[in-house]
Amino acid sequence: MLGKLIKHELRGSGRTMLPFILVSLFLSVMAGLSMRAMEHQQEYSWFNILFGIVIFLFVAGLMAVCIMSVVVVINRFRQNLLGDEGYLMFTLPVSVDQHIWAKLIVSAIWFLATALTCMLAVVLVLLCNVRTFDVNWSEVGYVMGELGRMIREFGVLHIVGYCLELLVMFFAGVCVSCLLFYCAMAIGYSFANRKVLLSILACFGLDIFFTTLQSALIAALNAMPGVERFLDNLDLSRVGTAGSVHIVMLCWILYLAVYAAVLYIPTRLLLKKKLNLP
């Protein structure tokens, strides 16, 4: 059932996200062509104004895609599970955990798609203007050769490991960001009135609470005498540079996983025990 939920969620959110992505990519090509056309304009004319408007729309389009990815993530959770659709969604033979995980997985997909869209848009703009750049291809070849040498020095397995760890880190970060909103909305919508206002206040409250908690934990760890001695005796040179990067990334993933779990538990309990549908 989790797969069906993901499919349904992708289809529902895709009706909003895909047009924004396609329009942004189209505007990136138009902006690239406009930049190239402006290079050939001998004097200022209304064409320059038109080209400037296209470039402005391109930047606005990228901003719109980023904003809409966040809006869609929040709105889909609110409509499907906390709004009128919740009566139908919670009658399905699906657990609360599956509902939450479907939202998180689809959110990660759209955030990744947004990031790739922004990068692809910039690449398209550069490709449209590649002839206007004074590219020293020998230097590009040198840089690529050095990059290949560094990859061989680190080892292909380490690079693959880094990529997998980055994906896990990205998903964990998405979970933390989404669950902060989900938990706040679950708190706000557990009340009978002023649900949206209470959700916003809960979001700010959670953010302040976790920021204060993190600062208190760091201060407590710094005050412990054993921690300072442990850090002084810690020698990462034994595992090498590649191994040190793995350790840092895994520690960060563990931190994000704990953070997400702390937000996930109250979200799940509120949806299961305290849900107050309109």
C-alpha cells in the first residue's frame, strides 16, 4: 500500500509541480537566447527591454519552483490528512506510518527534482551562450584530468560511498524539514478552532525549542571534562582523509536521524490519537 500511496501522492502533487518545472526550463532557454541576443545589440533599444524581462522571468521562475515545492509539501499534508480528505484517507487500510512516509518520500523526490531543475536551468543558459565565453579547453582538460586523478586517489568505492551518504543525508534533511511542519500542523489541527494560527505558532515554538535544546546540549558537552580530553586524544589520521570524511558524514546522518525521530514520534501520536478533523 505504501507504493500506491506514493503513486497517488506523486500524481496529485505533480499536477502542480510539473508545469512549474517545465516553464522554468523553457524560460532558461529563452533567457540564454536573450543574453546571446543582447551581446549582438549594437545600441540600446526596446529589444533590450524585452530580453531583460525574459531574464527577469527566468529568475522569478526558479524562485517560484523553489517556493512551490515547499508550498506543495505543506499543502498536500494539510489537505490529505488534516482537511476534509482526511475522512477518506484514514478509512483506507493504511497505517499512519505509511501515510507519513509516503509524504516524506514524495517530498524528497520533489525537492530533489527542484534542485536538479535549478542546476539544469543554469546549464541550459550557459550552453546557449557557450560561444560568447572565452573558454580555454586545455585548462578544462587539465581540470578534468586532475579531477579524475583525485577520484582514483580516493578510490571509486569511496566516491560511491560519498554519493550514497549524500543521498541519505539529503533525505534525512528533508525529513527533518518536513516533519517540523508536519508536527506543527498536527499540534495546531488537534484543536477545534484557529487551527492555522496555532500551527504557525507551534512551528515557531518548535524551532525555538529545538534551537535552545541544541545550544544547551552543546554547552553541557563542552562543560564535561571527559569530552575535551576525548577530543584531544581523537586521531582521525589513522583512517586517512577519505575515512575521516565518511565518519563526519555518518555522524551528521545520525544527528539528522535522531532529530527526525524526535519530530516523527509526536507527529505520529497526534495523528493517531488527537486528530480533530473539520
